[in-house]
Amino acid sequence: MTQPVHNWRSTGDLLCFFLPDPSIINPLGPVPPLSAPPSPRSVTPTTPKTSPHPGVCHFLLRSLPDQYTKAATASGGRAALHAPAMVALSVGLLFLLALSRSESELDAKISSIGEAAEWVDPDVSLPGSCQPAPSCQKCILSHPSCAWCKQLNFTASGKAEAQRCARREELLAQGCPPGMLEEPRGRLEVLQDEPLSQGARGEAATQLAPQRVRLTLRPGEPQQLLVRFLRAEGYPVDLYYLMDLSYSMKDDLEHVRQLGQALLVRLQEVTHSVRIGFGSFVDKTVLPFVSTVPAKLRHPCPTRLERCQAPFSFHHVLSLTGDAKAFEREVGRQSVSGNLDSPEGGFDAILQAALCQEEIGWRNVSRLLVFTSDDTFHTAGDGKLGGIFMPSDGHCHLDSNGLYSRSPEFDYPSVGQVAQALSAANIQPIFAVTRATLPVYQELSKLIPKSVVGELSENSSNVVQLIMDAYDSLSSTVTLEHSPLPTGIHISYESQCGGPEKRQGEAADRGQCNRVRINQMVNFLVTLQATSCLSEPHLLKFRALGFSEELTVELNMLCDCNCSDTQPWAPHCSDGQGHLQCGVCSCAPGRLGRLCECSEAELSSPDLESGCRDPSGTGPLCSGKGRCQCGRCSCSGQSSGRLCECDDASCERHKGILCGGFGRCQCGVCHCHANRTGRACECSEDMDSCVSPEGGLCSGHGNCRCNRCQCFDGYYGVLCDQCPDCKTSCEAHRDCAECGAFGTGPLAINCSMACVYTNVTLTLAPIMDDGWCKARTLDNQLFFFLVVDEAGGRVLLRVRPPEKRRDHTQAIVLGCVGGIVVVGLGLVLAYRLSVEIYDRREYRRFEKEQQQLNWKQDSNPLYKTAITTTINPHFQEAESPSL
């Protein structure tokens, strides 16, 4: 168990006792707070999270409670200090305190500790308001609304120098001249802004503006940059055709051999400068991707009679050229190859085509890569099946024959590597794949910026049209993106596409406009904000994907004040006892005070300290809210006054805001702005919300206070226009509406007298909303009326007469009876019809059986007679004569 270390050292005549972390003294956990209130002279320091400053002493002048001794007993002796030792320690400390020369140095130390903890670097990314800060630099870093007053003697009334930091309006109200305010603001300087132009046939077109700006950011303050883009006509194009030459693409190769001229002709319809190239891929030449049997490596196709080339990973066949004949000639020399598994090595080919820019011959124009395949792809990690563990190094490895020579050494690239390489090379991929693999490539396209997917026919016969459709889609989509941001810089985009499509403040890494026409200009409002300072200026690049132009932004930070009054050894600082910067003296070593007017030796002089206490001589120095320097109180926080007796942060709050945000707190009292009253300036003297439609305040049933009606007893509502016994507008005017329109109702006899101020008109207008009142006449007829106007004591009613309804009782009764009869007859007829149908069906079946009889009608083979004949054999013998 680590025992507490008691470190003692002398500071003049005062001994300082350093306590380690309380968790070491009491390993059993936190101890509940002491129940007895501390004495005025006792101080219980809070152990800092970091090691204490060498000049700060921690005092424990309170006898330790029983919790420590009980905790030690419960832990079986594991506590660091036992009860006798704790008592002895307390007595020793009290004795040492009695030996100390006075409590003034203690007060000074405590106030210095309070000042050290007075200001903490804020996180400027958090919302809030401006708070006092001890220096101009910390002030402007604390909040973007903060300003610093550098006027000399601005805080001569006993305020802390931190009071120089406040909002501009507050400093001006306190008497700081506008020319003495240090309030650096971010700014935007346009260094290069060439006008947007089409160029000659798309060549040398200026599509992105401006081209270079310098942006100075103050932490927490957003700055906006307007980027303009004009889509030019006939922008040059480089197209590289990357084809899967596995055996399943045999029929596709025949169409691609004749592709060059047709593709060039179609592309020349939209641009005057176009070049095409060709490359092919199969897979890595290791097991299990390709058979390594020597015969199969030479001829991987199923039959020996067909033309076939050895397998390879990627083969760059033809650099970008404008010669269609060369394209058809080189592609015509190609033949299919073969591999073992279904996925292909297309990612290797894409990565090399993006990295080997000189070998491919890419120009700084729109770059298109057409990827054709009928199967999926291998990705990072699949190479382990063939014993390849080294990740792709992101470099070009084409040999003199255009083959990817180090394919057996490096694993397949990941999707992220492919996307990063394509984006860095500004290449827009077009995935032309068959229907079976279309969903896979559609998901892949979501991970690769500005890529499209098209469905390829089984023999690639539609590839030209597919490429043209994809090119139209890509060229009409303008996507603005930026290079990686430094730490502490945040960005958002607002895309102004010149139509209904407008994306407000996208919290994403790019802005985008779709279906942009030729000669159409779109704008991107880019907002940048810093939450911390950069160590050095940073260059930020913006570009429209698929286009070569870039916008360079020089990012600089405003992290310090540029005060013009800096003077070394200034006379204002007690005749050269310190440097003057931003209105504040920075004293030489050994000097103290707001103006460096006294030395450290005079710090604890009783004569000087008398100016920091109240006349009674009791209480802490500077009311415990500051420190005594050279006989004056230097207040901490938002305290002010000669003895720091006023607290400018102790005023009442409204909705959590000091003085409701409509006043200034001075010495605990809110001084409200014009037209505001209340202890927290919560009341507005306006009465707009209290005026009823008739023009009176609160309908005459209440008083308007703080622009809200306070109703008399028995009334309620926002305008005090409701009460439990009050009639609604519909109820109040119902009788007049009935008697005025129909001459009926309770007021029919004296309608002209009772409704003298009511004007009733009949209307056939339809009922459009819920503002119409609904009522019934004495004969239960429903009618509607609308209270149009009640101003000036006169009422205008618009009544819609009830519709006269015919008595349909007889028709309903006759209809019901007739319906019952018809239904009954229908059921009877249906029954008779079903019986008739059944009988007829049975009779036809009987006749059919009769026709199928195959015996004669006079002899029934099934009939058996009931007569039995018996012959007596002896009867014949009796009749025969004897011989």
C-alpha cells in the first residue's frame, strides 16, 4: 500500500503542506461531504487533475471527520492514515498556522488560485455567448462574438482585465470608443478570377471560377465562398476501353473489333477533340484463379482448334489515340483467354489504368474509363487464396510489353483504393456489365464518385449507345469536391442549380447539380468554419469531378490580436516597469499590479491591504472575489467595484438568459433596454398582443402587462374574450339571423327593435370553411349564417337559406315493398329454374343409357324364371315294353 507523502517546503515565513490525491489517502472510495460547515478561516482545496503549480500551497485546516477512521477500520487497516495520526496532523497544522505571520499571504494565495482557475480555454465549436477572458488572444478564441477593448484605464474602477472581453455592443455601452475595439474578423480575398468562357471548340475553356482565393478564418466564425461553374460545349474527352477477355466474352470481342470508327464518330458529335485507347484483363496467373498446368497456361481455352492467348492480369494494348484504324487494328489482334473461377481481376486493371497515366496517355481533359465484363470482381483479401498477402502498393507496374508484371506479388486492391485512385486521377468510370451482374456494380457505383452503370447486351452490340448515354449523364452532372481537410476545419455546401433543385447546407463532402445543360451556369455556396487554430497556412483544393480545372484556397487563421499600441517598457506601465500590449501591462519580473506599480516585497504590506478590506476590517480581502494588488482589488470573473462587492453575473434570468437578453447586468441589477421592464427585463412594454379585434385592450376584461392579457375574475382566453356564461358569436346572433332572414324565431315580433344594429343579407354562396354558424329554425329547418363584420357596433350577417326538402316517405315505403316482392319472385324463379335444369339433366342421362343397351328388347339376360323342372328317370323305364 502506497503511503501518503508529506511534502514540506518553506515559502518565506510560511510553511506549505502538499497533499497527494485524496484517492491515495482514502483508497476505499469517495468520502461523503462534511456535515459541519467550515470555519471562515478554513480552506478545503479541490485536488487538480494535473500536478499543482510549484508556487501553490494546499491547506487543510479542518479536523478530519470520523469517516476516515471508520473507513480505515472497515478496510482492515488498509487506510493510509489512522485516527491518532490524523488528529496529530490536524493539531500540527493548526500550530503551524498560528506561527504564520498573518493571514494576508493566505488570502493572496487563495485569490491567486481562484484567478488561475478563473479562465479555461473554451471549445469554440460549442454554442454559447461571449465570456470574460484574461487576454486579447484568449478573448477572440473564446467565441466569435467577443471583442476586446484596448483603451487605457478601461478597467480603472476595480474591474478585472478580463472585463475587457465582451460583445461589441456591451463594450460600447460601457464607454469603450469604437477605435479602441480589437475585433478581428475573417475575410475573403480573391487573388485570381478569370471570367468564365467557352474557349475555342472546348479547348482552353474556363469553366470554374474563381481560380485562387485567400481565406482568413477566425475560430467559430463561418466564412462563405461562392464558386461558379459554366458547362462548356465540346469539352475534350479521353476514353479508355477496358475489356474482360475471359472465355465467356468471346462473342463480345467480335463486336468490339469493329467499335473504333463508330465510337469516334458518335463522340465527335459532342466534342471536337476525342481520343480512345484499349486495355484488357483476365485474372492473376496463380492457382486457384488460373490453371497453372503448362499446357493450360499456353492455351487455356476448352478446344485446341480455336484461337486463344495465355492468361494475364492486365494488358495495356493501345495508348490513347485519335486514329480509329489503329484502334480496330490492335483490337483485331486480340483473342480471348481463360481462367478457373467466375470473378475476374478487373480491379487490378482499373488501378493500373488510373496509376499509369503516362503509359496510358491521359490528357488533362475529361477522362472516361469504360469497363466491360460479364461477371463480378475479386477484391482485397482474395489474393490470400493464392498465397498473396502483400497489399497493393498503389504504384504503376507495367513492363515494356504493357503487362502488369507484379500481379502475382500484390493482392487485389480494395474498393477504397480503386475509388481513391480514380478520384485522384480524375477518371470517371462507366461500368458496362450484363444483366446478371448489374446489381453488384450498381452497389459498387455508390462507393465510387461520379460513376455510372449500364446494362450490356449479351454480345456487346449496344456498347456504343451505352457509352453515349453514360457520357451524357456524366457530363451533365457537376460535382464539386475538395481535398482532405486539416483538423479543426469543417465545410458544408449549398448547391444552387438554377432551378427547383436546391440543396441547403449539405453536411457532406461535396456539392452536386444534375442535368446541367451546355452554357448553363450553376453556383455552389461553400461555408467553411474553424473550430481550432492551424499551426501553419493550408492549401485547400476544389475541383469539379471529371474536369481539369481547380480552385485553390489559401487558408489562414486569426488566432491572435494585432494591436497597434504595443510598446516595450511603456511609460504607461509605471514608467517602464512593463510592456504595453492591447491596453494591458505585462509586468517585468518582480513587479505586480495593473500598472506594475508595486513589487512583490510590498505584496503583504498591511497598509496596502487596508485598501482591499471594508472599513470594519473584517471579511476576506476583496470580498473573496479577487486579489489584492498594490492596495487595489483586482476582481475575478464578472465581479466589479472597489472591493469586488458587485457581481455582474448575479442578476435574475429569464428563460435561462441573464436579464432575458434585453438588458445589461450591473452589480446584481438588470438595466433594461428601451421598451423592456421587469427584474429580468422579461416584460415588453408593447401592447400589440393585447389588442382585441374591436380595438380595445384585452376585450375590456383585463389588463395588459408584459404584452400579455391578465384577465379579470370570470374571464379567460388570450384576449379575455371568453367566460363560462358568455355566449359565442354564433349564439349571440342566431335569433337575429333567423328573424331577419325568415321572420321566425323568438325575436320575430320585435325583430326591427331587437336587431336594430344588425344587417342581414341572404346569400346562396357555398359553405367554404368552419367559420359558418349552424342553427335550426322553430320548424327544425337547418340553416347557416356567417358573421361577416362586427366593427363599429354594427353587425353584418350573411344567411344561407335552408334547402327545401321533399317528403320521400311514400317513395321509400313503396320502394321497400316493391323490392321485397321482386326479391321474393326472383328467389322463386331461381328455385324453379334450378329444379327444371336438374330434371332435364337427369332425363338426358336416362335417354343416353337407353341408347347404349346391347340386348334385344324381348329377351332379358338378367331374367330368371321361377319354375323348376324335375325329371324322374324311372318314369321312362316303366313305359318301355319288357323284352
